[in-house]
Amino acid sequence: MKAIYARQSIDKKDSLSIEGQIEQCKTKIKDQQYKTYEDHGYSGKNIERPQMKQLINDIEKGIIEEVIVYRLDRFSRNIIDFYKIYEVMQQHNCGFISISENFDTSSPMGRATMSILITFAQMERESICQRVKDNYYYRVSDGRWAGGPAPYGYKNGDRKSVV
């Protein structure tokens, strides 16, 4: 059986992100039987995602013969975790397809391309974390509330929290 894996970091109501990923992946499957694994509201920074764990479990049981994702960064944004999962996939003769990044994991060039893409996915995640952290510290140093709701007894003003 084939598997479609889709992930969305921030679970938003009315968002079609996961549904859109699944629809794109279905174009590769045609009329074959498949199972979907959807992780709503989980980061790709690790594999602590319920449906990712279920997918890995199903691969180990031999239920899944191929995993299809919309993009590699929807599957993982961590090099070490990705290769751990990929090793499990190889041990159980499970293929891997990324719809938007056309690479063939059976060739050396395809595996090299995959390695480059997962490296950039991790770099992008780390860059986003750094920008958020820098913005947080800038807001604090500027005397503003760093984010979120104001503490009890205060309200957020234009530049500072106001009693």
C-alpha cells in the first residue's frame, strides 16, 4: 500500500494546506490503494508527531511500500531524523517520492539531491528560529512586550505595555 504524508506546522481553521498537499500527492497514485497520515499543528524539527510515528510503525510492519509527500520539508526539517526514517524505509523496501521535487532515490544523483534539499530544509527552519528569537530580544530591549497577551493588569500599547 502507498502512503501519503502531509504536515502543517500551525493548525489553522479554514486552511487547506494539508488537503492541498494530499490532493497533489494523489496525482501520483492514480487508482491505487493508499493511506493518509496527517499531522496538523506539528513542526518538522523532530519526529514527535503522532501520525509520523504511526507511519514509521506501519513501514516497519511492511504495510507501506512507498511514501509520497508534497515536499521534502513537509516530511522533515531535521537531517538526522530524516535519515533515521529513510534508513527504516530502506530496510523495509519502502520507496520515497516528493511530488514537487522530482528526484529519484534509486540513483546516486537523486540521493545527492535529496541530501541537499533536506540540508536546506533544516537551514530554513533554523533561520526562522533565529529571526523569531532576534525579534523577541529586539522588542524586549526596546521596552515593548515581547509577544502574546499582556500580563495580568497590563494592556499592550503601541510601543510599551501599559498598566
